[in-house]
Amino acid sequence: MSTDLPPAITSRHRLRPGQLEVLAYAGGRLGVSAVPGSGKTFTLALLAAKIVLSGWLQPDQEVLVVTLVNSAVDNFAQRIAGILKREGLLPTFGYRVRTLHGLAHDIVRERPALVGLADDFQIVDERVAQEILDDLALAWLQGHPDALDDYLDYGLDPKRLDWVRRDKLPDLVREIAASAVRYAKDLELTPEALRQRLEAADQPLPLARLVAEVYADYQAALAYRGAVDFDDLIRLALAALERDPALLERLQRRWPYVLEDEAQDSSRLQEQILRKLVGPAGNWVRVGDPNQAIYETFTTASPQFLLRFLEEEGVQRRELPTSGRSAQPIIGLANGLISWVRSAHPRPEARDALALPYIQAVEPDDPQPNPPAERATVRLVLNKLSPEMELKRVADSLERWLPEHPDQTVAVLAPRNDRGAQVVDELRRRKLAVVDSLLRSTASTRQAAGALANVLVHLAEPQSARRLAEVYRVWRRAEREDEEAWDAVEAMAKRLRGLPQVEAFLWPRPYHDWLAEQADLDEAAREDLAQFRDLVQRWHGATLLPVDQLVLTLAQDLFTAPSDLALAYKLAGLLRQAADAHPDWRLPQLADELRQIARNERRFLGFSEDDLGFDPDRYKGKVVVGTVHKAKGLEWDRVYLMSVNAYDFPAGEPSDQYISERWFLRGRLNLEAEALAQIRMAGGLAAFYSEGEATLAARLDYVRERLRLLYVGITRARRDLIITWNSGRNGQVGPALALVALAEMFPDSGSAAGGA
Amino acid sequence: MSAPPRRAVGRRVLPAPPPLTEEQRRVAEAPLSAKVFLEGPAGAGKTTAGVGRLLHLLAQGVPPHSVLVLLPQRTLAAPYTDALHRLRHSASVPVLTLGGLAQRTVELFWPLLAEAAGFAHPERPPVFLTLETAQYVMARLVGPLREEGLFAAITVDPNRLYSQILDNLNKAAVVGFPHTEIAARLQAALPGDAAQLHAFSDVQRCAARFREHCLAHNLLDFSLQVEVFRRYAWPLPICRDYFSSTYRHLIYDNVEEDTPAAHDLAREWLPDFQSALLIYDRDGGYREFLGADPAGGRALADACASVVTLDGSLVAPPAAESLAQHLCRAIREYALPPAVKVAAEERDLLVHEYHRYYPQMLDWVAQQTAQLVHDEGTPPREIVVLAPFLSDALRFSLVERLERLDVPVRSHRPSRALRDEPATRCLLTLAALAHPRWGVRVAKEDFVQALTLAIADMDLVRARLLAEVVFRSQDGATALTSFDLIRPEMHERITHVLGGRYEGLRTWLADAAERDALPLDLFLARLFGEVLSQPGYGFHRNFDAAAVAAALVESAQKFRWVVEASDPAAAHRDALGREYLRLVEEGVIAAQYISRWQSATAAGDDAVLLAPAHTFLMANRPVSYQFWLDVGSRGWFERLMQPLTHPYVLSRQWPEGRLWTDAEEHAYGQERLCRLAVGLLRRCRRRVYLGLSLLNEQGYELRGPLLMALHALLQRAAAG
């Protein structure tokens, strides 16, 4: 078997030594630990292309690439497709890129009946799942009104107690159920198995009982809809592989090479599924950065799976330690964090949160060299700021910086969505150009869904002139780019808004035709409106169709971009599902649903939200606002990292407070963590349950994960990095300990004014 | 407003039958005592010979009613009924399926067999269940059991659950094993965890309960019709005498698509006929999921005096045969070895273009179709557009594109839910408004839609305006106020003409509410006849809507009969009407338009046919051009996979003790795909257009086995 790289790869890319070592892979098990910006995804894509091009595959075989999120799927697929196309091969053959959910879906689809599914099984998305859980949580509380009393803070006065029971407990129960049901599925515990184990348990496990009851009802509700949720999909995929060895054998043959990206976020089931697919002597390449594991809370995901794999016998180990992304001062800061955590974190148990290797700069002659150190800025703003002041400082700084750097990219990253939203509001107030798609669904998703929603709203209220005017604006939205043309559109929309009788325009009678009566309109404008009328008339006819067909009809007229059309298909399907789940819903409710999709983040299974995922370089001169989680894999010239305080990045100190601990619970118990511990006990994974331990352990897990989140945030920056913190709503919170430590390690980076 | 988009359909023509070849003539004109087993591949002219035989018998003076044309499925009757139609004999030659025969016979001999068969009320007449009424009965029995926790390990919506239990009963009947063995057979052959295997016991329990209920109320679903016929009617000497004296000549076509029960019957019955022609397609077996047993059909050759083989194709060009062989090889081996050469004539049979996105592929298909029709003068009926499934989305997008290009198109999907038809929703909304006692809440949006459909020229805006002023809903009760009582300004806007029509409809509905409550089916029939079909109303000259109304009336009527028979207490008219509405809404009642389908698959309407590939095959009609869409879909390869039933494990050919694993699934799938591809190619006179998109309508990349095989074939073809 030749391990030479095909010319399609070598002629176009100059590869670093570490990358070449990975690409020399010829089979077996290989583990790669990489640092941020080392090009691990790029290298893995090249490896996939190499395998396809090297003729190691039979016609019915594929390289299976598993990665974490949908946008990465697209990224990967495009890269591999590009190389194959250049070689004259069909760009979609020979490999398959999937998220774990996508892979699980593929496996289950092979033989749905094997795991008790009808072949038209539906997948409910997170919002539907949450709706079901909401109902069940309420029902459970009604059936057990006092069951959680024992967990409430004994000091609550009776008035507040009532309020807590009414307003707080339903959410709490739903949240406990949501994470515990997911966890139970991760552990392959069915509701029935959980119930039986609880019956046999010699300890009272009230939270696990709660979960068992809601879990059983939840699964029954799904089964009745002929549906599964995302977590079921994964559980069932493993079950399918276990139940029919012949299926496993066929899939093992189909996927002789398994490449896994972001392996640091592998979960227990992902590890098991891939282990099965690879088989004892198969080919498995796992690439990841244990320091970027930031999706672990309340799941079984853990960087330990990757770290242990690297230690396994027979696993070849490689490192991708060099990175051309950041300037040396930023690399220094990231490495400083690693070093401080590993040697000096006040909680010794947290010292393994970050792992070696340190990040190394690339050789100076690298095609993508590190930005020059002398022009880089690192500012660690240590002064105490209120949340409003922190916002103001960052906005002030951007206001100064943006006009001078129209060709650079910049992001403001916050630990949480709501903080990001505040940033967006402030920047918009100051009329700065903002891109907020990293906070929610991508812009294209929102625009397309928004356009469709506007038309649906009109169809639900066809007599409203205001709605009709909105539809006109949607129809002509392409003119937005051209200010003059858009003014004309707005003028026409205004005229439509003033329509006294919509029917006199849309469905004129011989004696009363509004359009014919508009003497002041020129021929072109008249023609434009006539065209618009034809279109709307057709849409009126389409209201008789089921909602999915209606949406598709609208899409044919509204969109030309293939990706928009593809999106419309997906939205149509979602609306059909919604209509089936709510037989009493009509156009107004369905239009609302579409608006929800337009506004919020919804997880689409296997759907490409955008052809290339998010590309920061497309937004030069604008401020991208997002969460650190969403920024993973991305980079900007300048990054503001906000809210780096002890609340969002606790260190496990006695004074720290934790987001998942409720004030109305006694002893600040983290009931989600406690519920999970009770499930572990019931599932035989723990010998006994002792109240409060899980809460403490959860704190520590959180401390570790937040250290990695900080590391991810730091390593997003190429040249400039500004870190700020705020003292919280009550002014009681201090800076993150890590921030203080870094400021001590790098005294030159401190800034009293934050005026970078 | 204008009527809903209606399919443009060309004139209806019945093409004349082709002249018989010498070989066909020999079969058709065999002596009146001959018993012939005719076999061959699709397209060899077997059915044409069968039709020739029928005409020959009639020409020889054989009384039409003594010739029995037996078929596995009504859709296959078209060549025979069309021929009879031309001879104006259509009513007199019995064209039957096993089910039809069973039903007729059981009805005829009911007094003699009802008691022996275990029916609780032999003195009362039998009530035959349609698929949808059986589904309804099953829903009533099983729904409550599911609440008790049955089928906990199974994820399936209720309607699919009921239909699978019925399917198991039907399999037991047509394969010929006791229905009490369903669970044991499934459990012995299928993998699954304990909870899943337990679900088969739940199936058994429900099946038994259903059967008991049927026996207690004289209800006969398909399975019971077949079982009672085979076990209690057929063995009666008087019954056999009746059969042998009534039917003297048998023409049994598509033997390969029929069930073991039908084959058993044919074998026992053959000696009684004076003449028989059995026709067997070697590549068939498309109805395996319904219990078809091609091997059992082939075995009937032993019972005939002679076996005649028709080889070669009268339809497909010779290159199609070798192309089909290459394609099958590629399906089985995923690739074609370099030694395989694809000839130019073979290559020319396939037209393709790769597209990245699905809509682009649909555009291409529509353009190619338009070119064939408008530029090359191809009659639209000579073109079919096929896909593994015909989703609402696909149907709509393609119909819309073709209509824009002025290509007449019709689509057919054998199972379309009643609730998806706008005309159904309009009728049921009006029914609910006329029956306030039902307490059915009517949404204003539904009323608006009903207005646009029910009243001619009613546009959406005026319908909405009207609804805003006349539609009153309080505490779930709805009332309509008179047009005469509303403000004059609104009169003007809505127009007096439309207002007058609304008033006509409203007063009719109000009178209906006053009158003695009619059963829903009669109410709907009168609503249609007295109002909606009249000038000024929406169903006037709208034949599609009229057809839906007829189907709805029939469905409501059969539903009433069943409830009246099985549960007289529940048959109170208000309760019945309310219940029917609910069932339609929930999709339990899904009336399948078999009757419309019969004419739609026949070559009559001159329009491009858009259909699932499988459905097209079952219509057994060759065409000049085929478009294969969604070539990358796994749907070409996969069977309908249901967790609670299994066509192969429950078939007669399945050996006891064998396990159904992925290896079987895959091997059977490949064979099915080969059979499908070959069947399609043999029914194509000129060319196959492949609609290839790299991503499907949801943005997934496509790589089903058919695509992989075609890809290998095209690569080899490109290599020359």
C-alpha cells in the first residue's frame, strides 16, 4: 500500500512537518493531539482525500469522517470535494462526513425495524422535546405537589415558598428531567430498566424516581408520535449494531477507515459506536485538542476518552503542536494559562483541566506565518467594572478602533448568549455594523425563514394592507443593496400600506380596480404592481395546500439560490411536523412557528445552514458578536473576551457562586447533578449515593470546563486580545482567578483604562 | 377567486390493441379445451396474448359471463377492461381478484356457512370491512390497550400500528397459516431485545381480539373474507357446483403477483375449467410485501397441460436487455470490471446530467419533458416520471413546473389521505357548521377556506372579510349570521353576488340543522347535489372536487354501516358524524382512491404520468420515455420496513428456524432492486432520463445503491 501523497494534495499545499507525519498514515490506529490553529481539520480532510485518491477503497466503500457540528460537516465535505473534483472524480463519492447524530441517523435508517421503529419515524427537534417535557414536568408536579419540599431552603418564608412552588419548580423539574433523561439514554438505561433498578435500590433516590416517571411518560409520548429525539437516535444506533452482527459486519466493510475530528468531545456512546464500527483491527484516526473540550456538562462527553486512547497499546501517537494563527504574545498567554493551571491552580483536582503540549509558533518561512509579535496587543483589564461599564468600555474601544481598521476582523465573545445580546444592543445603539449570527441561527436561515413567515402572515390576514405591503418588501428585497431602488420599493410599500380596500387591488371587480385608478403611477410601476398582484393571487390559491406544499410554492417564487431552496424544503418539513403535532394549528400559528425558527437557534439534523459555515473573513469592518462556544474553530484579528469573572469562570473557591445552583434550594444543592448521581447509583455505576457530593463534583467539573473555555476564547485571537470582567448584577463578583494570575505573569499586558 | 390549480389533462383516448404476433395468436387461438401456462419476461407480449385469448373466446361464442378473468390486483385489469369496453362487453365478463371472489361467494352462501365459521349472528347479514373501516375497528379495540402499556418498545404512530396488525392477519390468511401463529413466527426469525419481541405477543393479543370482535358482530375484514371463503365456502359441494357451472374458462394473468391462497385455489379449481390460460411474468414479484409468491405461481405450470414461453421483447429495443444485465451486475457487485463493454446503443438508452441541487434537477426534468412533448411531438401519455416515493413536495414542484411549460400532467399516489384534499376539508367544515350539536369547533381559517372553495369566484380577501363579519364563535359553538344583517359598506366590498351565494349556502345549512338529522353520508350527498354542484358554487363543473365528494360520501356511508352493525349503541347519528370527522382528522380514515387510480394508470388520459416507480410497474404499461428521479435515494432499494410485521418471514417460502439478519435484508434488497430496474427497462421503448442531483431535497448527499450502480455503468460507458 503506497503512502505517498497524491499530487492533488502536494502540489497545492505546503505542509508542516507535523501535518506530513499525520498524512503518512497508512492504516491502524492513530491518535493526534493538536493545538488551536494547527490545521487539524485541514489535515484530516487531506487525509480523507488521500485515502479516496489512493485507491485503497472498493467502489462500495467510504472513508467515514465524524465531526462535532453541522457547520464542520460542510467545511469538511467542501474541502474533500474540492480535491476530488480537481482529480476529475465525482465530488460526493468515496467518503461520508457526519456529525455523530448524522451517523446515528444513517445507521438507524439502515434497519429501523431492528430497533422498533417504523420506517417513517420522525425526529423531534429540541423545541418539541422541550414542549413535551414542559407538559410532563407540570403534570408530575401536580401529581406530587410536595415531593420536592424536602429540597427547598428551610428558611423560605411561606409567601415566597408559594411563589417558588408555582414559578420556579416547574422549570427546575423540567431541567432535571431534560438532563437526566439524556444522561440515562447515554447510559443505555430504558425507563423500564431504571424503574426496576429503583425498585431494587436499598437507598431512597427521590430524584431518580422523579426522572424515571417523567422519562417513561416522555418516551411514551414520543412513541405515540412515531418519533425519537436526538439522544434516542444515538442510543438506537448502538443497539442496532449490537443486535445484528451482520449489519455491523456490512457497515464495517463499508467504512474501512474512520476519521474522527474533535475527538476531545467524544461521549461514551460515540466512543462505543465508533469502536464497534472500527472493530478490533480496523483503521481509526482520532484527532482532537483535549484543551478545547467545552461540551461536557451533564453529559458523558469527556476529553478522557481521547487521552486514554492516546495511551492505548498499538495506537500511534502524533502531535500537531505548531500553529500559525496567533501572534507570539497571544500564544504566550495561552501557554501561560496551561502552565498556571497545571502547576498553580488553587484546586489541585482542577490541574488536569488543560493538557500539554504547549502551542509552538510555526517556522518563519511557513506559508501561514504567525502575525508579527511587535504589532500585537494583549490587554488584560483588571479594574472592577459594573456590567454596564464593561459594555461601555468595549463599545468605546470598538468605536475608536473600527474606522481605523476597515480591513480587519473583530469579534466580541461572551460566555453566554444573553450577555452577547446586550453587546449587540449596545453596538446597534451606537450604529456600529454588527453581525450576530453566531448568537443564533445563521443570517441566511433567518432571512429565508423571515421572508416566508411574512408571506404566511399575509395569507393569514389577507385583508390587511400593512401585511400586504410587507410582502411587497419581501418580494423586492434584493433591491436593498441599491439605496435608490430601495427608496422606490419603500415608497411603493407605503402606497400599499395606505390601501383602503385590499381586495380592490388584489381581486378587482370591473367597476372597482384600485391599480387602474392610480393615475400618478408610471407604466413601469404599474407593470411592477400587476406582476406582484399575479404572484399574490397564485399564493392565495396555494393556501388550500397542506402547509409544507404551501411553503414550497412560496419558495419557488421567492428564492433562486439553491441553498435557500434547500432551506425552504427543510422549513416546510418542520412546519408539516408542527401541523401534525398540533392539529388545531392554522396559518396564524404556523406563521408564528416560522418566526420562531427565524429568530431562534434550532438544531437542524444534517442540514447545511450555510454552504461554508461561518467565515469571519466575510465580515471585515463589522463586529461579530458571539459566544465563546460558537466561536470554536474560528479566528479574528482582534478579539474582546468579556465577563471573565469568578461567576462565569469560577476557580472552586469557597466564595464562588455557580450558575446551576438555585438560591431557593437548601445547601445550594445542584439538583441536576444530584439527579444524575442518583441515576448513576441506580444504574449500578456508583456504589452508594451521598447527597451533596455530586454538587461539589459538578462544581469542579464546571471549573475545569470553564478553564478550557477561557483557553478557547484566548486562542481565537490573531493579533489583538482584550479581556475584561465585570462585578455582576450585585457588584459582588470578582475577576476570574485565572485572569488575575495571567495579569501577574504578564505584567506588561495590564491596562488601567482598557483603552486598547 | 380562481379555482385551485387543476391538472391539465388532454383528451381521453383508448389506443387500439396492437396486432398479434404469430406466437401470441397461437396462444390466443388455442383450442377451447386447452390449459396453457404462458411465461416470459415483461414486454414479451403475454398480456396482449391474454387479451387476444379473451377476444377469441368471445368470438367463438363463449358466453361472456362464463369467462373468469382472475388477477391479483384491480389495477392490472386495465388491458382486459379496456378491450371489453371497446366491445361493449365490460359489464358481462367477470374480472375479479381473490378478494372480490371471496366476498361475492361469502355473501352468496352466507346462510350456509355463517354459523360454522363462528359468527355470532348467522341470521344477520355480513358486513364487509374496507381497509379503512377495518382500520377504524382496530383503532377502537387497540387504542385503549396501548394506553395500558402495550407496544411500549415500539415507536410508531397509531395508524401505522393498526395497519400492521391488520397486515399480519392478512398475511396469515393469504399465506395460509393460522393467525394464532403470527407472534411465534415473527419471534422465531427476527432479532430484537426482549421488549421488542414481547411486542409481537402484543400483536398477537390484538389480532385475536380483533378477530373475536369481528366474529361477534358479523364483520369481515379482508383476512376473514379469505379464510371463510377458503375454509367454509369453497369446500361446500353446492359452492363448488356453482363455481364449476358458472365459470368455464379461466384467464389468470400476473400469477406471479398473487398469493399462495390464490394459487392454492387455482390449483384445486383448474380441473373444473374447460380451458385455462395462466400467465406468468418471470421478473415479477413486485407485490411480495402484500404476500405475492412468485415461486408458488411458477409451480402452477405443473397443473397445466402445456407450457408456452414467449421470449424477447416487443417493447424495449434489444440493447435494453444487455443494459439491464449490466445494471444488475453493477447492483450486485457495485462495479463493472473493465472487461465489460457498454455498447453505444446501450449508452444511448440513458440520458443524464449531474446537478448539485434538487431544484435544478427538477428544472432539467421539466425542460426535457417539455422538449419531448412540444419539439418532438411525443404524446404526453408516452412519458412517465418515476420516483421511489412521490412526496407532496415532489409532486407539487414537478406538476407546477410542467404546467408552466404547458405539459399536461397527472400524478397518482395510491394512498392519499382524505384529509389532505381541500374539497374534503371544505365539505367537513360545512358539515360541522350545519351540526352545532356535534360540538365540533370550527376554526375561522377553515371557514375562510371552505368559502373560497364552496362559492364560485370567492377570493381569499373577500372570504376573510366575510368571515370577519358573519362568523361568530363562542364557547366552542359556532354560528353564521345573515349577509343581509351586515353593514352596507361591507355589502359593497364583498359584492352582492358573492353575498347572495353565501346567503344561499347559509340558509341551506341552517335548514339542514333544523331538519331531522340525516346520516352524514346522506347529508354530504345532498349538500353536494343541492348546493355545491349548482351554478354559482365551487364544485360546479369541478370534476376533481366532485370525485372527492363522491369518495367522501362512500367512505362515510361504509363507516356508518360498520358502526351500525358492530355497535348499534354508538350509531347515534350525531355521535357518528362527530366520530367520522375526528377519524378523518386523525388520519384513521384515509380512503384510498382505488377507483380513480384504475382509470388514471390506464393509457387513457393523454398526460405525463407522475407516479411511484412501484405503482407504475403494477400498472404494467409500457411507455416510450421514463424519467427516474431521486436516483440516489435509498428508497429504490429499501422495502417498507415495519417493526411489527415482515413480508418475507411470514411468507410460505421462509424456512422454519432461519433468522432474518442484515445479510438477508441486503441480499433481498439487491434482488428487489434488480427486478425493479429490469422491470422498468423492459417497459421502456426509447430512453430513460436519469435525474441525478448530488444533494437531495433536504440537502443530503445521495448515494443509494441504484445511484452507485448507475454511476459505475456510466463510468464504464464513458470509457467506451
